[in-house]
Amino acid sequence: VSAALQMSEALPEPVAPERSAATISAAESPAPPVIHRFAPPEPPPEDPFEVAPAPPAPVVPAAPEPAQVPRTGGRKAKYGFYLHVYADPPAVIYQVREVRKHFPDSPIYVMSDGGHDFSPLCEKEGCTFMLCPPANDRWHPWPFFRRLYDAAVSLNTEYVIMLEPDNTIHGPIKREPNADAGGLLVMGRSFGLGKYVEQMARERVPGFKWTKTSMSSGLCGGAYFRTDAILDALSDENMMKIDWNYLGDKGSKEIFSSDFAMQYAFAARGWRIAPWEESAQMDRKKDEPLTGLKDSAFRHYCSCYPGGKPTYNLKLQKGDSKLFRQSPYELTSGPFSSSVCQVCYNYTRYVTIWGSDKCTNKIPFYLSEKLLKRHHPDLTNKPCDLPWLCEPGKIRPKASNPDEPTAAPPDPNAVYMMTDDPVAVCPKGTKAVESVEQCKAACEKLGKKLAYEEDVYAENDPKGCIYRVPDRDVVFNAAEEGRENGNRLLICIEVKS
């Protein structure tokens, strides 16, 4: 598989409701993100998934206050809950009430990614609510990380448990966390660019290894995170030490999805990740988890679950329509309909559209020209129709990207040769081809076909310019470390004596 992310038997990603993007009338400017913190609630109603008495929660008056830097001493509680939401009011209301029932002493922080305003719900149930501008942050680490970081600061608990609208809650935690982060088991999953990640991690944790066990932990709804790990790995400064353009170039766009990006971010700082038995993945069997235990506290559902995801089948109870308001952002039509866009983040455009950098990383990030060309080729010569990346209706100016390395041009007098047998490195008397441009020149001289104008990343192939025997073509493999492959021959440059 020629990709940074080698996956087998990966579980389906959470399916969120289709979203169109935000428009704001010319007569009004975007409202800044708002945060509401309210006192704990009255006892919740019955659980729609199990019949159990709801214990009353104490009412403690509390005035709203902005989140500050976390205390240096103790935390408020062992667990705090971060609900990452957009719409689905019945699901969100259910989750808040279930958390209140099973974890009455745990604070709750609800963040809406430009969707419904749940401040009335938090006023009644005693949670903190934050309305952020729409950013489709599930596919953009810069706002996603910042929002989880802000939640951790506000909650000030030992661990943060993240919930998404398709999670159900089934009781208290019986098996406490034993790592710095953990989630449901994703069998057979692994990630590429491990050497790059481990090298970064060892600056903080000497000898750190990003293990297969860590990679098999799905950091989606039902996952936990040690607050200390969040405040370190997801801080603006540390997450921006990662070369996200490099990861996105050598891998696939999935690296930018939230549960993949968090694996890279926590591992790059040397935090340990492990599967957690309290998080169960429900698949095609209604009462039998695919992974995790039957008595897990939290369940996550695939789209194949019989009858559909349970929380998406819930109906509003009487009186609950007053617990949320429609989004202040008009999300049904207009020039901002690209809010579902993937690989569409631009710091300057975010600030321009929403009036500030609230709810996103304060250090500017811009996608490389290489990634923009790969994922949005029409932006090269057509007026912009993706306002998250460029000014609508105008041709996007090409960025210079001075930090991107430039390869030396091919030597017109170079002599190329192809090995007779599979090898991992170029034999004595030759040297490796170092760029796609050199590989293309080699193809022209050897009469071979270059399959791609860009490099690929294949950890199970030799590094460099390789001839793929079954396909009868050539690619340039930019893997960190190559290895011998019986179906690959290596193209090398003869060294002049």
C-alpha cells in the first residue's frame, strides 16, 4: 500500500449529519464565540436506553466566568467531559443528562462547531457551553486541537473524556485509565512516518517508541486524555512543531482527520496511548461489541449497526425544544457552503471571515502549494469557490512557501542503471536517485514509464527510484526507510570514478 497510513480492518469513522456552511448577512458581522458556565441541574429524566433511577444532583450556584490557565495544584475532579457537537439536539441532551446521572461530580463542557446554541441546555443542566465558528474541525487539527485544549483548561480535571453525538453512556467507569490517552481498539491499524514522530518525541522522552499497541487505539468519541498530555501536546506551540504539510504530503488527507491527527500529536510529544476496555465498538451485532467489553461505560457505533446509531433515532422529549437555539450562523446556503470541506484550512481566511482567531490555533498555518494542487487543483487557474482558502471570485495567488526544500536539477550527463535483482539499497559503484525530477530523467534515458509526477510513500518498498515489476512502471518512493521487495528493482546513478 503506497500510503503513510497502513490500515487493515479499520473501523468506520463516525458519521456526522451532512453540514452546509455558514453565511452571515452583510448587515451584521460574525458574533464572537461565546462561553456560558452554569450551575448543576435538577435530576435528569429516565435513560432512553436503560431503565434506572436518576440520582439527584446538588444545585450549587455558580456565576459564569471565563476559562483561565489551569491551576498548578490539584484538579477539580478525576473526570471531566468534553462534548464535541454540531446539531442533533436529542442526542446532545441525552448525553448531558446521562453524564449527569452516572458522573454527578464531573464537570461538562459542550462545544458546538458552528452549529446549534446549547446554552439553554447548560443553563438547566449545569454545564459549560462554547459556541465556536464553523470550521469542520473534524478535518482540521488547528481549530480541533485548540478547542479540546480550551475545554481541558476550563474543566481542570485529571482526565478529559471526549464524547461525540453518536456515543451512548452505560454506567460508571470500572477500569481506570492506564495510559496518557486511550480509546476503542482498532484491530490491525498502524501509521506511517514513525521515525519522524519518534525523533520528535525523544526530545522530551528519550528512547520513546510509537508502538503498534498505541497505534491501534481509536481516539474518537469515548476516548480519554490525561489533561497534562492535552496541555502539552495540543498547545499551539507544540502542535505547530509538527510539519503537517510534510505529513499530509507523504501520507494521505486522513492524517488531518481528528482521530488520526491526535495520534501524531500525542506520540510526537512522547505521551503513551493504549486501547481502553471502557470504550466499546458496536458493529453488526446488536448486543455484542466488535471490540471492548459488553459492560463498557461508553459505546461507539458504526453506520452498519442494526437499526442505525441509537442516539440518532432519539426524538425530542416534551419541553426539550427550549433547550437549544438554531445556530446564529446561517448554515443552509450561500458562499460559505464549503464548511464541509476537507483540507481547507487557512489562518488568514479564518480570521477574515470570523473576525478573530478565537477557537483556533494562534500560530498561523497554511497548506503547502503541493497539497493545494493535489486536493484542490481547480484553484490554480479558476476563480476561488472555497472561501475557507481564498477570497471568493478571485484567482488565488500562489504562495512562495520558502521553507519547502527544492531538489537539485538532474545532471544531464548522469548515467542510470537498473538492478537485475531486488535490493534495498543501490549497489557499490552507484548512488541513489534523490528526487522525482532525477527519477523522471532516469525514465527518459532507460525508456521506462513514470507512473506519478509526485513521490509516493511506501514503507514496504526500497527508498528511491523504483521499477515496479508487475506494473511495468516507475515511481519515486520517499519513505523514511526502504526495504527490499521481491517485485521491485532499484534505479541508481553510476558514480564516476
